[in-house]
Amino acid sequence: MAYEPDMAIVFGSVTKAVIVSSRGATVYLPSPYADRKAAVLTAEAHCCRLGWRD
């Protein structure tokens, strides 16, 4: 998927959490995700709810 300029998704391999930075806001999604792929899918779904379209 093509991200918007300045959009970033960061997965913490130790905490198993994900941080999403998009449109000037940063959101911490603390649920322990099984792996990076699951975390990124959740973060992308969060961005879609905010209006991001690939």
C-alpha cells in the first residue's frame, strides 16, 4: 500500500505494540500483536478509519 507523505507505522519487537504517525497525529496501539504483519494490518485499518485510501 502507498502511504501518505509523512505517514509512518512502527512496530516494537519487544513491546509487541505499534505506533502510527499520520496527518500530524501520533497514536500508540498497545495491544500485544503476534508479529509485525498483524500490527501493521491493524495500524493500516486504523488509518483507513481516519480516511486514508491507498
